[in-house]
Amino acid sequence: QACPLYEITQVNSQVLNWECSKENGEIYNSNSTHILSDHTCQLVCPENYLPHPYPSTVCQNDGSWRNGESLGCVKACPALEEIKGFFTQYISASAIEKDLMTMTDDQTNCYHTENGIAVLGQPAEGNYHFEDEYCEITCGIDEPGYQYTASH
């Protein structure tokens, strides 16, 4: 059985490029129209885009592609850097400057939405967040135990 490449060349109105290989690692010719079952195709995304949610697909024995409707490239944003510096806290008209480095438990959690539910995401390839993810930043906890968060 074989799978037609045209079925994964355009998914959800996005044109996708693939590098397909046989089980022995040999690469298919770029003008191939079909891929044999159990052979794999790796998604090749443009610069500043990453495959999401799957980096590859396999031609299945029934002639269909694994995850065929859920393939694509999405815009990638650099992962957020650790927060550094100072902030000023005003208590009863007196200013107190705090060093963020003296706080503990600073965290950045980024989420994406799946079926209306917020799902915690990890930076892709350790360096990138996907387009449409949102992040919550906790600056840390000071000595008395107050927690500080970033806002805009």
C-alpha cells in the first residue's frame, strides 16, 4: 500500500514541505508522488517556524497518513529569558527597592488552549514558544513570603 503525498502537501490551508525516507534511511526523490507504507516523512518548516504538534508522519498500511489532519508549521517565538533586576515596592508612602535575585521560586509557565482547556506547554526544542501561547510569570517570593508576579 502507498500514501499519496498530495494529501499532506496542503493541510488546513497551509502548504507543507516534506523530506521522506524509506525504512533503510534512503531519501525519496523530491518529485515522488507516493510513499510506501511504514515509510516516514519529516516536516520541513520555513525559517522561524516549527512543526506542531507532530514533526513527522508515517504512511500507514491502509494508505492513510498518521495524524494527517493535525500536521503543520507554526510561528515560533524565542523562549522568555529569566527575569533579572530590581523593582520598587511602595508601602505607606515609603519606597523599598527589592533585588529580584534575592527572591526564590521564580517561574515562567506558558500555556496553549486545546478544546477550550489551558494546557501547560514546554518550550519547543528547549528554545521556542509557539504562536498563540500565553505565559504567566512569577517573579518570586520575598523573605516574609509575599509572592510577586509580572503584569502589564
